Amino acid sequence: MASFTLLYPTPLAIITALNVNREAAINYVKEKFPSIFDLFITGSCNMNLPGLKMKIWFAAAVIQISLIYGVMLILGYKINQQLMKYKLSMSHRSFKARKQLLFALIIQMIVPLIFIVIPVAGLYICIILEIPDIADLSQWVLQFFGLHSCGNALTIISMIKPYRQAINNALKRFKCFIFGQRSLTISVSATAVSYPPSLAVPVTKTTSRIKGELYNFGVL
């Protein structure tokens, strides 16, 4: 994990170092964005100049994101294959627990795919293709970044059974409150009564008589 953490940003860091040009960046900001020129030169700000190297940086970022997510998909597939391979040798409870864990991992993969991978990769591709007026698109990407933590929270709620049941109950109560639905519960209790032998009624006769009355009323 430590080696992966060190190697993952290395290609982008190298490309960034090769593309950084402080003097050219100052001239570019002074010409294109004079309103922020004073802020730019007083801080340790820098930028990648538009050009081929900048496109290479974004292309490398898209490739890295895609490769990492592809590795995750392959590992998920391998785990599922191993789980199905040893299904017969595991108890039902053990298999169910591992299946739930695998499902939780899949959901955890879907959340960053929706809120990080697709928006960021799409924005980078638009920059590589030099699509004009992507300012609005970049704002949407920032909004999706903000929703990533909410997606993780919803994932936890959906995975843990007590939380999931509490949400379902709350939704049911809300539905009943909005639509005015009421549930009718009929409780039938049986009471044991002892009769003298002279007053005892055979169950078969009573049952036959009830069936006959129901037949006369058209119920049966």
C-alpha cells in the first residue's frame, strides 16, 4: 500500500514539473486575467500552460483513474469467483455474510464511480478535446464532489440492517401521513370453555352446520 501511494502520483508529478514555467505563467496571467495578476504574483501560485504537455497531463490522469478502477473491477470479479467456488464447503450463514460483504464492497465502488470517476474523467476529456465554455461543466463537477460524502453515508445506512429498517419505517409513516392510509388490524383470540358432557356439541356437526349456513348465504 505504501509503495502504491508513492507510485500513483509520480507520473503526474513528473509531467507537472516539466511543464511548470513561472515566468511564462506570470506573462500569461497578466495578459489574459489582469484582475487577478496581483494575487498571482504575491503568492506561490503556479499553473500548467495550455499546450501539448498540459494535454498529456490530463490524458495521463484519465488513464491512471481508468486503470485503478479497472483493477478494482477485476479484483471484485476474482473475489466473487472464489466465493462461488467454495460455496458448497461453507455454511449458509457464512456464505450469506461473505456475500453481503461483497455486495457492500460493490456499492462502495459505485459511489466514487458516480461522484468522482465519471465527472472528473469527463471534465479532463473535455479539456483534452478543447471543448469551449466548460466553466458550467466544471461547476457541476464541483457539486458532485460535494455529494460524495452524502453518497457514502447513504451506503452505510443501506448496508446496516437496523438503519435500513428505521428508514423504511420512517418512509412508511410518512406515506401514511401524506396519503391518509390507515391499516386495519383484526385480532382474534381463542377462549377455552369447558361444557358438561350433556351440553357438549360435536365439532363435526358444528362445522357442518356453519358450512351449510355459509352455502345458503352464497359465501361458499
